[in-house]
Amino acid sequence: MIISSVSQGLLYAVLGLGIYMTFRILKFPDMTAEGSFPLGGAVAITLITNGVSPILATLAAVSAGCLTGLVTGLLYTKGKIPTLLAGILVMTSCHSIMLMIMGRANLGIGNSKTLQSLFPFATSTNLLFLGLLVVALVIGAMIFFLNTRLGQAYIATGDNPDMARSFGIHTDRMELLGLILGNGVIALAGALICQQDGYADVSKGIGVIVIGLASIIIGEVLFASSLSLLERLITIAVGSIVYQFLITAVIALGFNTNYLRMFSAIVLAIALMIPEFKQKIMKGARLNR
């Protein structure tokens, strides 16, 4: 159970890293994630069941996620549609696209090979190894990108768009780039989790934003605020694992699994309120001295 929770947490950490690209760095409330996540799974499972290599199927899923981000970005930057509405439009469209791709509302993988089955260990160990490998690769790629001149321009766009424009940065392009990359990573998470679960479903994207944000917020609450970029990205993985342990504990206590999304929302709400409570307690302690 411990290995299962850790491996599941690592795969969902990929989702958290993708959401971090848009929600935290770019300050873009992107609802596309609830469409790109299940779309990535639908593309991967459909291709795998049709005999395509799981590696190529997963890369195709990432490409599909990048396309969803591109469409959202174009609607926002060129069409001047508000951020939330642009994401909702694409998210809604993804539902129909998944039905066209799979031909049904859900699709099982059957006896086809998945990414984790390519490793020579036991199933649980394969999942753990795959999670560690993918998280390390995604974090490494993010660190490399964000430390380039393009990446610094991307960060500046999220910090202060007006100042970024005054320095000659094309903020629209940066926002477009962020949405493409972020949703590509989110679709990767969807492809990996659907391969782990053994099926894709058009409803798998419901609530994934809450799960991703919970991973980010829990990581921020558990660790100090003055962290390097690498440490901050690692805390997302830690937060995701902690969140999965909380979910496992809820299931072990016999709670109805139909209410897990409500529990996820409660966990996120509590995690968001903790920093405020800490400030009030510290302020009260200073006043009493």
C-alpha cells in the first residue's frame, strides 16, 4: 500500500508540475487542464490498444495536450476571450474530441503493453521506478528551460506583464508558450495515470485541478517559503505523495469513495488557510510580548 501510494503520488506530481507552470509561474487560471488531462489518457490508450508502442503513444498524448494549450492560448491572446472562459471552452470541446478518438465514453487497455510493463521488475516496483524517472525528467527539463533567457522572460511575464512588455518581451507569446508546455505536461500525467489504471475515461479530468493544486499547496505549507526553484519543484512531488497518503487513509478508514472529490476540496481549502492562520498566530505572539 505504501509503494502504491508513493508511485501514485509521483505520477500525480507530474500533473502538479504542469499546473505549476500556468497557475503559479504564469499566474494564469487555466481550466484547460480538466480537458488536456483525460485527452492525454484517451490518446495514449487508444493508440496502445491499436498496437502502437507505449512510448510513441505517450509522446502523442503530450502533443495532444500541447495542442489544447495552443488553442486556449490563441483564444486568449488573439481572440481576446477571458482566461477562464477560454479554458472552459477548450475543456468542454475536449469531451467531444475524446469521444471521437475512443469511439465510446471509456476504453480499457486489455492485455496491451504499457510504459511500466517495459521495466523488468514487479508491477509495483515498475510503477515506482517509472514515477521517479518521469518526475526527475520533467523537473530537469523545467529547471533547464526556466534558467534560459526564454525561461527568464517567461517568469518575468508572470511576475509583472507590464514591466516585461517595457523590456521588449512579447508577453502574448510567453503566455502562449506557457499554456502549450503546461498542458503538454498535464497530458503526460493523464497518459501515465490512465496506463496505470488500465483504462481511459472522458470523466477522468473532473477535479484534477484540485488534485494538482493540493500537491502544490501542501508542499508549500510543509516547507519554508525561501526555497530554490529546484527545491520548490521537489516539494510539489512531496506534496503529491502526502496527498495520496491522505486519500489512502480516508479509504482505509472506510469512507465512501464516492466522496473523495469533496475530501480533496476540503484538504485544499485547509491547506490554503494554514498560512493565514500561521500569520495570525505569529502576529498575536508578537503583540503579547
